[in-house]
Amino acid sequence: MKKNLIYYTLSTFIAGFLFSCTNESDNLASNMISSETTNVLERNSRTTSRVIFEDNFDQTGTVPDTSKWVLCTAGTSAWNKYMSASYDQAYLSNGKLVLTGELVDGVYKAGGVRTTGKVDFKYGKVEVNARFTQTAQGAWAAIWMMPTSPIYSGWPSCGEIDIMEQLNHDSYVYQTIHSYYKNTLGITTPTPTVTASYNVGEFNTYAVDWTHDRLVFSVNGVTTLTYPNLYLENESTQKQWPFDGTFHIILNQALGGAGTWPGAITNSQLPAVMEVDWVKVTQYDE
């Protein structure tokens, strides 16, 4: 009788242990399936996309599509000081947008175009394929974005997204965000800027993938910088994330000069030339 009791108890224990192991295994498998399903859903959450803006610069004539672009005009900032607002420095040639910074009859003239009032958008992946055909000391090529409808007023509070800036003869580019948090308060965590190498003399694709959560910069498909939205409780005073308004694209070949970031201009090295092969903005269904 005692042996039977021991046998019964041992059998019950083993059966319970096996059931527990089987149940645990089933739970683990279920969790793995659930986790994988979640991962698949996350991966597929951005598979539905639509191109909201694209220009391959293949149209006839030399004037960029006026339904998409307006000329950059001169101003008091370092980048637009010499903007000519002329198609002589911003024109189409052989399926490319050509932007130049040059000296014409003793006057510096620089070319640039922007989508202000034509194509303004919030969020999306912005890709620009461009080449620095001729560099020069004092030249400053840029692919960037500024707010059309900012959520905070005044610069740098309004925000700025620099997809690419190339100075002088540098073999690297800068990719940077500007904000009150970074520029005025001087907080550089998370990292707001990076330098990235590019294929010198070739066309390279510079991009930023912009969502409500983060800005992810890349060169030729390789991620170079991720700048996240910190969702600060005191965001209204810190202004860390001014990137929830609509922005527009700017493409320009600026000239600097004494006292500017690129420095003095070497006239003998002009013209500085940036060619743009294509621009595309894709939005995803999150």
C-alpha cells in the first residue's frame, strides 16, 4: 500500500511536471509567434507608400518646373547673400538641375531653388541625388529644409533640417538639425550633427527619413545620424522638437566670403557647381 502511494505520488508529480513543461513550451512558442507577428506588423507598417513629390529634371527647356520650384532670392543671411534669383545660375542641362556660384562682371552670383508655396509637406523620406561637379574655396553647397508653417516662431526655434552641406573642397558633408534646444540652450544630447563621407566626383544620394518620432539621415542608403523626439514634458519652453509643422526643400550652391562658415572666396577657383539628378519625397502609412 505504501509502495502504491509512493508510485501514485511520483506518477502525479511526473505527469504534472510534463504538463507544466508542455504548457511552458506552448507558452514560449506562443510568445515567439506573437513576437514575430508583432515584428512582421512593425516591418510591414511602412510598406504602403506614395511619392508625393518627384522631379527628374528631364523636361525640355532650361527653366526648372515652375509648378515645383521658385528661385532663391538675396537676403541678409550668409547663405543667401549672393543669391541671384536668376535662371543663369539655376538652370536645366542634360537632365540635371545645375546650380552655380560664380563671379560675373565683378559681382558674385549664386543659384538656388526652393519648393516654398509649391510643395510643402509634413513627414516623409526626402532623397536628393547630387554631385559636386566643381568645388571651390568659399563655396557652400546645400540640400536642406525650412518650415513653411512653423510650430515655433523665429529662427532657430522654428527648426531647420540640413540634409547635406558641403564646404570648399571637403571630402565629407555635414548633416545637422537646428533648434532652440540645440542652438540657443546649447544642448547637444542627442547628437544634432554629423560629418559623413561621400564618393567624391560622383553622384551621391543624401536623405532624411522624417517622422513624428525621429529624423534619420543617410548617405547612399547608409544611416549616419538619428535624431529622436524626446517628448519632453517642458517641450513648450525647451523647444527640442520643432519638426511637426510643414517644411519645404531648398537646393542651392551658395558662396560664403570673409567671416562666413566657408570662409574667403578664391575667385580663380570659380565657378562652383552642384548638379542635381533627381529629388523624391515619399510618405509612408505608419
